[in-house]
Amino acid sequence: MSERILVAKVGLDGHDRGVKVVARILRDAGFEVIYTGLFQTPQKVAAAAVDEDVDAIGLSMLSGAHLTLAPLVVQEVRARAGDIPVIVGGIIPEPDVPTLLAAGVAAVLTPGATADQVVETVRRVLHLV
């Protein structure tokens, strides 16, 4: 499998343990994973996605700013690179999921998602299953 996934932390959220776990889960499932680090802007994430020629982007959101930042990432990615799917995971309340999907997010992983669900979601979004 040669699919490349960029995982990122957008905004001022300084918690990165979860995104590092997700990066390992995806790596162990055969994906090539690029982690951009903490405190990224939507513009930096989109630029990295283009530079790294990724197949999908995973955003880890714990700060509560997902309704603002995730749609901005989708907009920046579409403006620069077309239709790279953006998957959002983290502390996302169920009532916010439809809003994120309507804003162009490809999939949302809510608290408690298992490793298998993470991998299945990425494969589904990339049409690998």
C-alpha cells in the first residue's frame, strides 16, 4: 500500500499523544504517514499536503475549535490541491458531525473510535474497500 496520509494538529491545541497513536495505527496498517507537528495553520496543512503529495489528511481536534478550523482546512486544500479528503477525529460532539460533513469533511471519528475503525474509515474514504 503506498497511500500517503498527512496527520496534523491545527490551531492552539497542544495535545499530541492521540495524533501520534493514530499515526502509528495507520503506519502499522501499511500507510505512509507524515506528521506535521503541533500548532499548524490551515494554510500550512494545505501546503504540506501539496508538498507531500498526500492521498488524505487527518486532523486531530481536541480544542473545541473543530467547527471553525476543519472547514478552513477543507477550503485551503480545495483551493490549492483539489479534492484531497479531510478526516477529522478527536473530541467531536455527535451533534457537530453533520455540520462538519456539510462543510466538506470526508469523515468524522468521535471519541472512543477503535484502531480498526480508524483504519476502516481511511480505507473507505480512499475507496480501498
